[in-house]
Amino acid sequence: MTENNPTSSSERRERASPAPEANQMMQRRPAGAVLVAGAVIFFLAEFIAAAAWTDPPYSYTHHYISNLGVRGPLEALGQFMNSPLAWVMNTGFFLFGILFFIGVAALKGLRSWRRWAALVLGALVALGGVLLAFNPGSGEPPDGAVDCHGLGAFASIVGGNVLVILLGRQRQQIGVTPKAGRVMVVLGVFGLASMVAFLSVASSGANVLVGLVERCAVYPILVGFICAGASIWNRRTCARSSGEDEPSRPPMLKQQPACSLQPASSKRAPSPERVTSCSS
């Protein structure tokens, strides 16, 4: 006599439906994609605008990033500014800021003050990008005027690097791998230190590798968000391969062969048909 143990309908539904943590991971993936897109758009806009600036050639180590958004021609801060595709760089500034804020706002897992801190810092980055886009500055505003371009650059650089550090420290809550989280913290600290160095070099008027030092303050933000976005997007695959973040499953009961359910008092030898069914 055999005994069947059919799985209940509730158990089948529970197994078929994804675990809550898997659902949350899937919800984070669009946020990761938006963060990567914001950084890639910035890099592409910078590259395209710099490639169009050929007379004289644009220098990544000497010229400011903001010069790419100035149509010119004019001279300011000891540099010649004449960007043929200034609108491309300004569009990149705008999209970079807006997409970063959308990506941060869409992140799942941050709680209480950490979420509000991330939203405030993301808003600073967005505000900075918008100010940079609509105020292509030469760094020398008229007397009595507010340097909106300078404020936008400061807000984006400082807010962006602090945000990278915050998200790196909260990597477990937002679904970033430990390695990517550590890299983000290092990048953010390096970016803030480079910001101090950039202000020192820019205020000195020497213009010695000022473009390179400025990029040391800006690029950690972009690379940090690429690390975060890519890690969030690939987190589910990495977790499955390493066993991390896998939802716990109840142990399955070991199914006994049907022939073991025969009464112990039965002394009759099993028929060939029964032996065959047990071994199959």
C-alpha cells in the first residue's frame, strides 16, 4: 500500500511567488539603471563637446569642465573659452542632475533620517546640474550678481560626493555588494579631498593642472554612481551565485519510498512488481 503526500495549494502558491526580498531587489533595478544612465550621459556629453572644440584643442588637464558649456569666444579665469557644442554639455549637466535625483528617490531600503539625507543630497546634485545648465558661467559674474554657476558646481560636487559616501555606508540597505560599497566610500572621500585641492589651485590663479584636479573632484561622483547602479542591477545574480541574500526556505521533508509504508507485521515477500516500483 502506498501513501501520497500532495503539496497543499497554499504551499504551491508560496513557492511560486517570489520572496519579498527578491521583489525588493527587482524594484531597485530601475533605480540602478537610472543612476548609471545619469553618469554615462555626463561622460558622453563631455566627450562630444570636447571633441568638437578643436581650435585650440580642448585640454582635459588644463581647461575647466564648465568651459565646455560656454559658447564664447571669451577669456576668463586665465583661459580661452569657445565651445562649439556648448548646448550638448549644458544638456548633459541638466540630465545628469535630474536623473541622479530620480535614481536616488527610487532606491528601496533606506529608512528614517538616512532616506531624508539621501533625498536632500540628491536634490542638491539636481539643483546644481540645473544651475550649471541654465547659467553657463565664465566664473566672473557682473558686480553684485550671484554666481549661480559657481553655486551649482559647489552644490553638485560636495552634495554628490557626500551622497556617494552615504550610499556606500548604507550598501546593505540599498542592495549594493560589500566590495562596491567600500569603493564608493573611498571614491567619495577622495572626491571631497580633491574638492579642497581644486579650490586651492583655482584661487591661486596659477591654473596648474586645474582641469585635472577638478575632474578628481567630479569623476568620483560619476564612477561611484556607476558602481552603485551596476551593483544594484546585478545584485540578484551575484547573490544567487554566492548564496548571499537568498531567502531562507523551510527544510523539505525527506520522502520515504512507498514500500516502506507497509505494515511491519507483513512477512510476505514483495512481488516483483512492488520491488520494481520501489526502485524506480
